[in-house]
Amino acid sequence: MTIDRLLRMTAGAFVLISLALGYWVNPGWFYFTAFVGLNLFQSAFTNWCPLMTILRMAGVAACEHEASR
């Protein structure tokens, strides 16, 4: 699995989990949902987000070509 796929999967999971927590536990969790959305928005322009750095340091492949090795 590549960085891009893991990034999208993690962001989607964070959004869904924080929406559920905001609905059933505490509305303050909606701030986390907004943070994830804003981070995805800025990464569209800068091509950088903190999770990408973490995944690179963990050795996750950047593209399918590297992942198939």
C-alpha cells in the first residue's frame, strides 16, 4: 500500500470516527473533524501533511512501483 492510499484511508477513518464521537460522546470532537478537513485542504495546495512525513519515516512506499518490490 502506498503513502497516498494510506493517507486517504486514515483521513477518512479519522473523519468517520470523530463524527461518531461528536454525535454520541461530546460535540467537541467536531473540532477534530474540522482539523482533518482543513489539513486535507491545505495539503491539496502544498502537497504536504504531517501524516505523510510519519509514513515516509516508517518506510511506506511512495508509489506502486516501490510497493511491488
